[in-house]
Amino acid sequence: MKFLGPLENQRLYFLLETAISREAQMWKVNVPKMPTNQNVSPFQRDEVIQWLAKLKYQFNLYPETFALASSLLDRFLATVKAHPKYLSCIAISCFFLAAKTVEEDERIPVLKVLARDSFCGCSSSEILRMERIILDKLNWDLHTATPLDFLHIFHAIAVSTRPQLLFSLHKASPSQHLAVLTKQLLHCMACNQLLQFKGSMLALAMVSLEMEKLIPDWLPFTIELLQKAQAQISPRTTANQKCQSEVQQPSVIISQLPVGANTPLLNAK
């Protein structure tokens, strides 16, 4: 592999700063709602995210589409009080918006086919009406920085600044290693207990845990990323440590998020 030079490293840090700025503008602290018949419960939220993950595989779409759909759904639910009976329509509309934002034109599902084959229980016209509501509530701004965006940036920085990482991957290429981390991250996005953390913090916790297994100077690397992300915290305490702890909880590890046939989510090599 050709190592990245100083100019490429500068570009990565610029992308990180831009993503952090976007996240700061849009991210809202998740306030868990008391389960009632009038609002979406954390369990219902996780169920519908798992359903979107199945649709991602069913329609052979990019992980970025699922990540954006999940982020749009969470932003919308943080903005409005949604009745559970509309959750499927909201979710499929976020999914369709994400597909149109991320995918090439020829890969975007035909709306009628999506409505029929997803068994969402709503018509094409209802999806389009819900799309408009979502766009209005989100101020027509769909270009949010997702946890997957941060994972890509952090991983690229790790590969470019820690060449010894390549010798610890056990014959896996950087892209294959990133694919494993991507599956783990999408898995985590289906766990409502992780909504208390920004996407940047979730991605950083995952990368830090992975680097701890692979390189001896993982802690200086984590501190470096924290400083670049303008997070004034210690990697062994407060939010970063708490996020790492939550990521490793059994309830997260045994999530039912599908990742493809017979593909293990965690500890994959």
C-alpha cells in the first residue's frame, strides 16, 4: 500500500473538522421518552432500525445509505413527537431519502417496488407525503455527518499515520479491515443506549478499542484524534470511556442487526 503524504493527511484533518462542525450544528442530546402509546419507545426505534438494515441487504444498497437513513430517523424523532403507528412510514421515507442522496441513480429503488417489497404498509403517495414532512422538519438539510463518515475518516488517519497497523491486520487489507469495523458500527447504530453519544464519539470509541488490540501506541493515537476532534476529554475517562464501555455491553454485542449470511459482527478477522 502507498502511504499517504502530508497533503493527504491535511485533507483528512480538514474533512474531520468539517464533519465535526456539521455534527455540532445538528446533533441533539437524546432524551429518552417514557414509553406510552403516544410516542415511539426506544425498543420500537431499535426494531425499525433493524428492519432498515434488512432492507439495505434486500435492495443491495451501500452501508452509507443505511447510516444516513438511521441518522435522519433519529434527527426526526428528536424533533417531533411521532406516534408509533406512523413509524414504519417515517422509517421507509428516511430510507428512500437516504438512497436518493447516497446511491447512484441506477441503484435507487423504484418507489413502487420499495413500497411493495418492503411490506411497510404504506403507499407510494404516503411515502412521498411523509418525505415532505421530514424535509420540512429537517430544514431540507440531509447532509449530516453520520457515525460511518467519522469511522471512515478516523480509519484513514490511522492507516496513514500508523504504518505499523498494516502489519497487525493478519493478511487483511485496510479496506477489508474497514469493512469489518463498518459492520460493527452499523450494529451499534441499532442500539438506542448509544444514542446518548455523538456519532464522532461512537466511531472514535470503536476505533480506539480496535487500535488497542493492534498497535502499542493506541493511547497517544486516541489522544491525537480527540484533540483533532476538539474534544477536551481524557480517553480513559468521561464520555470516551463511557462510550467504549457501552459499546462492549452484552446488550449491544447480541443485537439482532443483520450483517449478511453467516457473517459475525464482532471479533471478525
